[in-house]
Amino acid sequence: MGHSATRARWALGATLSGATLLVSGCPSDSTPAPSTRQEQASTLEAGRAALDADAPGEALRAANAALDTSPDDQEALLLQARALLGLGRSDEALRAIDGAQARGALKVAPPEVQRALYEVAVRALSRGLAREAERYDLLARRADYLERLDDLEASLADVEAALPLVEADEGAGAEDPDLARARLLEHRGELLARLERLDSGVEALLASAFAYTYVERHEDALRVSARAVELAPEDPAALAARGGALSAAHRDAEALIAYDSALERDPRNRSFLIDRALVRGQLGDLDGHLQDLESAAVLPLDTPGDDYARALLAPGLVRAGRFARATEVYASLCELQPTWQPHAVWYAALTGDSTLIAGRTDGLDRGLEIAGRFLSGEPYAPCLREAGDLPATPAPDANRDLRAAALASFHTVCGLHHEIEGDVQAALQSYRAALAARPPRGDAQELAEARVAALEAAPSGR
């Protein structure tokens, strides 16, 4: 996969219906087309002689005449590209080669002709880079042609030079810089693998898979992650990256297998446990979801002060009705993030203790903010009216979603508060009101759905 797949990564210019499209409308570039194979050969021989005699204009007319007869004649294409380069028309020379490449005309060319055309392309791109040194798209294309010439170190040097430029969004052209970065990382990984720098190559491929996922190029992410596993089948990071690509492509059952394999090799990896927990949640395995998060929660934090495992664990425990443990986790989150108010609101709903809400400022959506005020003693009816009465935004759909989300958050917190107090009917009424608001998918909706199902299944909820 590696060598051939690398060659297909970079779009090589517009497909041309005929090589003479480059020079159409220029009568001085044309001569009558030869009518027989012998005349074609004679025309090309005369063109090569003209090029050797430093007469690129004559050579170009001969090449175009030959291409009028046979648009994919590789010898004529090579003569045309060399003549254009000799005339200082390097961009046209490059487009001619790119067009032939896109048409597949070079696949049947003799190896020596292919190599000569690639060398012309490198020279043309080098001229472009002499004019515009910080064009990552030109560097990436030259890297591709250098790889075709088996100059792997020079190709890698161009990729390495292009990566910081794409990070700075220099020379983006028409391509999405994030997608360009993913392609460059893939190319870097393949080159390093061919140069037998396997660890660095796999690392670059993993970064490429994540970058492809970021721009929602899931098939590319799947392909690159599979390549990483092919190169390093026992590497837990490669297996986990494969799991992430499968999960992003909504292939959760396969993703679970990949994460299982990663954790067999690295069982105390906090990130892997969290990612597998998310996949188990997607598969409806709430117990497995919570088990992985509990395992992750006791491991050292990846980032001090940011306990993602516990932040996922706490609402999962509430959905499962494990309120005592949820209270412990929310208390620890309040201690860890003393200004993050959502944790304090849910803690107040579980305990009736609203003192932790006071003075906190960060992270609240409007529904949680109003619910916090209700838990702190404000009357229910005015709070409910406020939750459903958001100021209009310029976009009606956005306004509707904001209002639905606020109502869902408010009603879900109230429902949990009622359930903790033992008022099952009031809890059901609040949870159902949260779902009736039709909010965007999120924690409030998932929690309300889970609690309605649990309460309706209990004898007291029927």
C-alpha cells in the first residue's frame, strides 16, 4: 500500500482533454499534424534535434504536432514538457505532466520516459519555489515527484519543510489546510517507513489518522490507521488509533475489538480506557461504560486539573441510578475544579446543598444557571418561565435549540432533585417535560431518557 498509495495523495492539477490544450490559441506553437507513424517518428526526431540545438520553440511546435495526432504519446509529451521548460514556461510544463498523470497516460510509459518526465516536474516545481519559497502545496507536489524518483531523503526534506508552513496556513491555495496537513503527515509516515525509521513513521501515520478524522475524512483515517497497524501490529497506540477511526466511522463493534487489543497490551492507559468507555456507551453497555471510567478515574491525570474520566463518569452514574457514588464523584469534581459551576449544580440536585454554587462562574448554560437558582431557593414558577423565555437570536433555528436545551437542562435538574427527595411522580413529570422540549442530543436528554425508563420500570413509577 505504502509506495503506491503515497503517489495518489496529491491532486496533480486539472485533467486535460489533450496535451495541446496548454498552448491552444498560439498559432506559432503549432505545425501540421503528421499523418503516419513514420511521420510521427520523424516529427519527434526533428523536435529533439531542435531542442538539442537550443531551439525550444521549434521543438514545441514539433511536440504539439505529434500530440495532435496522438494526445497520449509519452515521447511527444516529454518533448513538449522539456520545450516548455526551455522557453521558461515551467507552469505549463508542469500542467502538461500533471494532466497526463491524471489521465493515466504515464502508467504505460517506459520507465526511462517516466523518470525523465518526473525530473522535468521537479525542475518546474523548483522554479516555482524559487519565486514563492513558502508554498507548502508546491513543496508537497515536489516531494511526491522526488519520491517517484526514489530520492526519499529529498522527498522527506520537502515534507518536513511543508508541515510548519501548513500549520501557519502559508501558501494554502485552494486546499483545506487541515486536509493538507493530514496528507503531509501520511506522506511523512510512509517515507519514514520506507527509510526504515519505523517508530517515527508509525507516529506520523497515527497523527495523520487523527488529522483525517478531524476533517471527517473517515475512509482516509481508516486506511491510514490500518497501515499503522500493518507496520506495528503490537503497538497499542496504533491499535487505539484504529479504534478511534472505526468509532468515528460509526463502526463501534469493530472499534471495541481494536480498543480491547490496545488495552491488552497497555491496560493502564487512561486515554484508551476513556475511549473504550465511550464506545461501550455508544453500544448501549452502560455497565461497561462505567467500569472503564471507574478504572480510568483512579489513574494519574493526563492533564492536571482536567479529569475527563470523572466528568463522564458522574452523569453516567446518575443515568444508572447510582446516586451515592455519583454524589462522591461530583464532590471530587467540585474540589478539583472550584470555578466550574455545572458540577456544583448537579451536586446540589443530588444533595440539596446549594452552597457550592455561590461564587462559581464558569461553564453554565442558561438552563443549568436557572436550575441552580431554583435549587438555591428561588421560586419554581418564575424560574420555569425564564428557562422557556430566551431572547431571540438572528437565527430562528438556533433560538429554538437554545430554548429547548435550556428547558431540558432545567427540567432534568429539577427531575433529579425530585427523585432524590422521593417524589417519583414529580420527577417523572420533570423528566418528561425535558424530553418534550426536544433538545439537541446531549447529557440532559440522555439522563432524562434513562431516568424515565428506570422509574417507569419500577412498581412505584407505573
